[in-house]
Amino acid sequence: MTATTRMMTQSASGFVRCFQESSINSALWSAEDCKCLANQSFMRFFHSSPELLARRGNDELNGLKGPRKVKYKKKPTSSQPPVEAPYVPPKLRRISQSLPDKTIDIFEGMTLKELAKNSGAFISDLQNILANVGEKIGSEYDSLSIDFAELVAMEIGGNVRRLHSYEGAVVLPRPPVVTVMGHVDHGKTSLLDALRSTSVAAMEAGGITQHIGAFVVKMPSGALITFLDTPGHAAFSAMRARGAAVTDLVVLVVAADDGVMPQTIEAMAHAKDANVPIVVAINKCDKPAADPEKVKVQLASEGLPLEEMGGDIQVVEVSALTKTGLDTLEEALLLQAEMMELKARIDGPAQAYVVEARLDRGRGPVATAIVKAGTLVCGQHIVVGAEWGRIRAIRDSTGKPTEQATPAMPVEIEGLKGLPMAGDDITAVESEDRAKMLSTGRKKKLEKDRLMKINEGKEVSPDLSEDVDVPKRVEMPVIVKADVQGSVQAVTDALKSLNSSQVFIDVVHVGVGSITQSDLDLAQACGACIVGFNVKGPSGCVGMSATQAGIKIKVHRVIYHLLEDIGSLIVEKAPGTFETEVAGDGQVLNIFEVKGRSKAKGEDFKIAGCRVLDGRFKRSSTMRLLRSGEVLFEGSCVSLKREKQDVDTVGKGNECGLVLHNWSDFQIGDVIQCLEQVNRKPKFISSESGAVRIEC
């Protein structure tokens, strides 16, 4: 007997003794019945405690009712259609309670999320308010102007308090920001060199400006003027648009010997779109072929009201080479600036505009900016588009370090975490947390917009009919690397303008800096060509790897040469269109009939004795027979002989014998043409204005 069995037997014996000693049941039960009951009860309730055993009795005997069984009825099914309930519009959600003691702080550049946090309102309600006043906000991280922020805050209710506004701030006159625009090679940079007595034009690649240069010029009168020099090539249209957006005045430079050109008209359009006053400087007046009066007539015909013709636009005749007329130009600029009464806030957080951005090997991301309001101080946290950082150093236009930057002052900013885009706004914030929050939100929005563009590009166009012969379109993946962000954008836009019906340029990656091994890996993965603009060529190991992998690298410093090189590459890759052209003309002079041949050698046939009048006859080509200008036959050539010898070609002026397939109805005087299929490749066309295109 095991220990467990022995224990169970002892417990059962104890239970029997307790049961027999009971005064209630001892007279009614025998020892055998008690022992049997004990065994059953022990095995059934071995796991139960005494409290649970006490509750195991019959509940109905104790006066309690047990659970009743309920019958579940089936849901009645109705064959009638459901009754349409009337539409009840949802109740509008209250924005917030109008509390007269509540103060809502607003400031320039605040986001919709920050306004909702300060006011206690919902972001969707604020977006509805902005939509009612005609302002569209795509994301809660987009910046609001202080006027719209005040309008929304007043609609919510409560007291509105402006922070960093012009009310109570120190507002002082500031130097004007002047952008020099015009056609390529009209002397814009040379004119600025004459104003500041430097030689920037000699350092430009190819004699043309390919960046936006920003610097301060101190005039002989002691006044300061901030100048922006924009490139004049057609590919740099976006740079000129940015220059017009940040400027107060535009100096339109027109060569006296060349007149109004395409980029001149484009610069006028940019200035009008930005609502910026224009001062015309007619340059190269020292040349013998100069004709300033002709230039004035051309400008007036383009809709520019000049002062001499009753308008309000000043015209100054200058010469950058002889430095004549510069004093008059200075007076015109200062007079226009004085009429505009240019002032800016000095104290408070700074607001600036990125003119250009590049990646420096020693300093990291560097942004060239112009301060619009406030003072930019070293150590501040700033948000630049989707990037953020803490200002590590500020350098002026001469490259010297400075502790702060005041309005209308062009500076270089170091300390950003990433490379911003040219044209982004710079906003100084009070803490690192807010800078990170704005940067994260804007990056999410940019990624969302990028994915939407990709999905839009993948939309399949409706299928064309099978009868239409459409040439196959070849994709040409390209990786663009340049020295600054503006050049990246300009080169990318110029390459996309070369898209045609036969070749599609797919810019798979863009970047700032030199060509690296990672660019080679990406190019090898997608079969792309690497285009470098104004950057150093690949190093020894990178160049060797590119040669071994068969990757084409095109590095240029002048935009003309870059577009020509890529244009020739596009022409090579294009499939072209096959066209039928006449390779030779001939005339039938005599007819020779061959009869009496056996069935083994073939049936009788006729030979047309011809003379090739132009081009050549080729036996493998298609022949066409014309009589009185009407096409009677078009088919293959069976035999071509010259002096009883089979030949493949017969040149101009020679006589030959010709046999056509399934045609023997020749007549003297018939015209026979030799047709050939020619593959027409697209043509790369470059205009005088610098605009390029691919003509298929």
C-alpha cells in the first residue's frame, strides 16, 4: 500500500467516525452505509474547502431559487425594405468658450499646432476658420503670418497679445537689398565689380555667373547697399525668381549693343510678379555699336513705363569698363530706397531668407541668408525649412566672423543639422524642443508630398490604339551632384526640359558635394549616369571603380557644356523613328523579254534596262514603280545586274538590268525609285538665349 492510499484510507476512517458520532444521523445509518458515503463524498469533494462544502447543498431546500432556463426567440424577419431616415446634420463642435480674461499669445511664424495649444482649440476648427478667410494650410506644422494668427485668435475669443511684433519694438531704417538681373553676358557682374572695385567676373567659370552672390557695398556717399548678383542663363530661372522675392529693388542690366533679350524679358516678369520697383541700367555704352535710344524703345514696347516717356522707371546709362555713370546709378538707387522708407525691427528673434546653401567639407552645411527682421545671434536655435540647428558661427560677406547679423545683412550660417533648400525661411526659436518639433513635422509633410508625387507619376495613361505606331520611350536615369543647392535645382530643371517623346530623364538622386562611392553604388544599381556640376572630379579610387563598372561620369563647370554633353548622350540613347526615304531614282530605257525557259529554270520574265539618274540602286531595298506620277508597284527586287554581272548596288549615272518580284508590265519612260528605311535620331537644339531642347 502506497503512502497516498494510506493517507486516503485514514482520512476516510476519520470521516466515518465523525459521521457516526453525529447525534442526528447515527440512528439512521449503518456503518457500511456511512463508509460507502464517506468514500463517495471524499472522492467528489477532495479538492473543496469546508466553506465550499457547506454551500454545495440544495439551494431550493434552503429557500433559494436556482437559475431558470430561458427560451430565446428568433428575431422576426421582415420582407419590407427599411425606412430611410432623414439626414440630420452633425452639430458643430464649439471651438472654445469665449473667456474675456484669457490671453492668447501669438507671434510671427507660429504654427497651427502651437496656436491650437495656446488657445485650447481644435486644429480642425482652426483650419475651418482659415479656409473661411481664404487662407489654405496644408499641415499643422505650416507657419502662419502674425496677421492671420491674430485673426484666428480673435475669432476664438479672448485677449490677443502679439509677441515680437513692431508694436513697442525698435524700428530703424535699413539698407536696401538690390538684385541685379538681366540677360547673360550683358555685364551684370562686371558692373558690380566696378561698384565695389573687385574682380569677381574673372573668377567665374566661362565668364558667366552661376551662383547668387550676396555682398554689401559701401558707396562713396557712405550709404550701404546690399547687392545680389543672379545668373543670366536660362537654366537659372529659379535663382532669379528667388532673388526677386527677397529684394527691395531690381537693377535691370541691358547691353546697349545687344538690346532686350529673352532673359531680360524674364527678369522683368519676375520683378513684376514680386511687385518690386525696377531701375534700368543700360550697360556697355562705351562701345561703338551702342544704341541706348533703341534699347529704351524696346523696353517701352515690352510694357516698361520709362521716366522719359511719362512713366516712373528710372533709366541710367553706365559703362562698367570705363566706370562712367556709376554715381548716377547710386543716386537713383538711394532715391528709390528713400521713397520706399525701408525700415525693419532690430530687436527680437530674427527672420531670414536662405539665398543659397552648400555643403562645405570643413564646416558642414552652410546657408547664405539675408536677415529680414530682428537680430540673428550666435548660439540661437533656428529652423530652416525642414532642418534645424544651433548657430555655431556667423560670417559676413567678406568671410569675417561676427557675433550677430542685423536686417538686410547677408551672412553665412554654420551649425545646421542638415542641408536646407534654397528659398527656405529661417525662424529663430526659443528652445531646442520647439526646433525639433517643427523640423520633424515639416519632414513628415515633405515625405508625404513626395510620395503623393510618386503615386501621381505612376498613374497609367489611357492605352493608345494598336494601329498607331508610337516609338518606344527609353528611360535615362541620372544622378545630379553640384556644389550648392541652387545649382542642383537649376541643373535638374534643365535636364528635365530635355525630356522628349523618345527619352525620359529620370533624376533618381540629387545631392550637394563631390562624387562619392555611395553615388557609384546607386548608379550601378539603377544603371544611371552621374552628372557633376561645378564639383571636383572623382578621386583616384572612385574614378577607377567607375571605369571598371562602366559608369559614365560627366563633370562640367559651365552649364552650356553640361547641357551639350547630356544632349549628345540623349541622342545616342534615343531609339529614333524609322522613316522611308528615296535612296535613288532611275528611268526605264529599254525592255528585254526572256522566253523559252524550261519549267526547272522558271517561267518567262522581263528585264527593265534602267539608268540611275540620282542616288543609287540597292538590290536588298524596296523598289517603287511610277508611271505618270502614279504608283503602280512597290515590292522587292529579284535581280540587279550590271554588264551581265550580279551586283548589290549601282551608283549614279550607271546603267543596269532590273527584275522585280511579280511585276513585268514595264514601259519605256517608267520611273523606278529605290526606297530605304532610315532611323531618324532626335536633334539637340540650343538657342542664342541659352534655352535647349530635344527635337524629335
